[in-house]
Amino acid sequence: MGSKLKRLAILGSTGSIGRQTLDIVRGFPDRLRVVGLAAGGNTALLAQQIEEFKPKCVAVESAQARDGLRRCGCELTTADEMAARPDVDLVVIAISGMAGLKPTLAAIRAKKKLALATKEALVVAGSIVTAEAKKHNVQIMPIDSEPSAIWQCLQGEDKSVRRLILTASGGPFRKLSPKELDAVTPQQALAHPTWNMGPKVTIDSATLMNKGFEAIELSRLFDTPIENIDVVIHPQSIIHSMVEFADGSVKAQLSIPDMRFPIQYAIFHPKRMPNAGLPRLDFLNIKGGNALTFESPDTDKFPCLSMAFEASGKGGTWPAVLSAADEVAVDRFLKGKIRFTDIPSIISGALGAHRGISDPSLDDILAADAWAREKAAG
């Protein structure tokens, strides 16, 4: 692409990934241009972003928020329409939860380059999303750190992959007893030891559900059976994931735990751009000591991981139920309505009551999502 300006639409611009994407944009003012910004309810921050980046168009969820932005000088649109605009080269999907599915499909059908942080799109409707991507010759570039690490490790390799190895920090509670887990507060759960993420992903990391979602995501992205994906706890979060090949060799991707690395890699792929604003890894001064350690995940204390693998193995509408029930349960926990240990119980209840469809249409998936939300709401 040379020095040609790359035009971005950032969906979820006020969330953690969206804000860090805009940080990358700031570092490359001559290479990147923001065409569109889409956000949820944080209109105050969105207004600041509009003032700084001067996008052509904006999208917000509520009619009240749209009314407040009518004087911003931007075209008001929807996230789906923004994702398909002819003046957009790359769409960053960082909308939390199921809401990211439709814009993802809109971007793919418009044949846009797609940088995807919203893993639910692949968890819930992975077969549909990947089929559409293949049909329209669109590469889905993951910007979660671990799927990005796998993607980077696979560059230049053939298909002789034995297994994908997902690393997980283990979250802040991996050493707590079951009784101590019962008393965990939302404030404690939001204090992730190594990563700066939004509240939903942070809670999912604490329950290990996020790692289960990533395993399903990898299975879809790289056409890998779920049984060929392993999860290991790596508290230092320096190795972001690994690939073991048929000959026993293992490739790993390492960096300081900073989401701007995978975001920038996706934006400029296949080039690696120098960025003085990103931290460098000093092997002699790794936080917490120089050792890189690994543990097995404790699925007795953190059953969400096992539930994700089981739902993936069943396929069909099961992952949609898993995702929807988790989204509702996490929201209830953050609002102080349930305990931390109630999250997996609610998800398990929804999965246990679900009558799955093995080869679902998009309507079937949306219906399963709606059913699971109602079930998990109690």
C-alpha cells in the first residue's frame, strides 16, 4: 500500500480496544485517517474523539444520544452502514458482546479488511461468519492478543500444525479457595493483574470464560478441532500463545502485555511498523522476576473453561447459548445482583436446559441467543 492513507472505521471507539486503536492512529498521522466512529453510551468521550479525529460519520445506540450529536458536523449513521461505507478501507470491530455480529457480517459482505476484537461474532456464529469471509475473500484479522499471537506464529508455515497453545494469565483469583471466590466483589474482579481491558472481558478473564471463547475463536479462524487446542496458565503474560508443529518445534509470540501490539499488527499487516510509543521487552527485568512460569488451569474452581470446550464440541446453537448466558450473568454480577461463583452456575443452567440445533441458520442462532438471555436473567 506504500504511503497511501488507510481509512478506518472504529466500531466501539469509546471502549478499551477502541481507545487503544485511536492511540495507534495518533502515532501515524500521515498513514491513518479515521472516517467513522461508533460508540455506545459514552457520548462525552465520543464527543472528545469527534473533536480530535474529525470523522466523516458517527454512530451511537440511542435516539437521545443521536440528538445530542446532531451539531457535531458529522453524518449520523448506523454501525452496520458504517462498516460497509465505500470510503472505508479497514473496519475495526470492538463492540462488546453479541452486538458486534451484524456489523461484522456487513463489513465482510462489503469486502472490507476486517480487524476483529469482538470474539462473540465467531463464538456465536462462527460457521456463518467464516463461510461469508471465504465467499467474499475477506481475511479476518484477530486483534485479541492470544489469537493474534497464533496468527503471527502461523505466518509462513504450512499446515503441519499439531496443536495450538493458548496462554492465560489466570486472572486475579487463581490461588483463592472456593470459599474465598464466593466473597469476590466486582471491584476486585475488575482489577486484572496484567491487562487493561473493558469490564466484560476482565470478568471473563477472571472466570477463564474468556479463554474458552478464545479457544472457540481459534477453532473457527484456523479450522482447528477444539481438541487440538490447549490452555496453559502463564501469569507473566509475556508469551501470548504458541503453536506446536508436527516435528515437535514450538513457535511463540512474546511482548509486553499491551493490546496496542496486536492492534497495530492487524492495521498494518503484513508490514511491521516501528512505533516509539510501544514498550520494549527487557528479558532481564520482567515484572515479577525473570522466570516465565506455566500451570494447568483449575477447571474445578473455574468451570467456565470446560463449559466452553464442551459447547464448542457440540457446535450448532450451543456456543450462542454459552455466550448469551455469560453476557447476562456477568452483567448481573457487575450490578451486585449475584455472586462471582453464580456466574458459571447460571451458564450451566442455560446450557443444561437448551435444546440445541446442530446446523442452525442465523435466525436460529439469534433465537437461541434471545432464549438464553431470558433464561439467564432468572
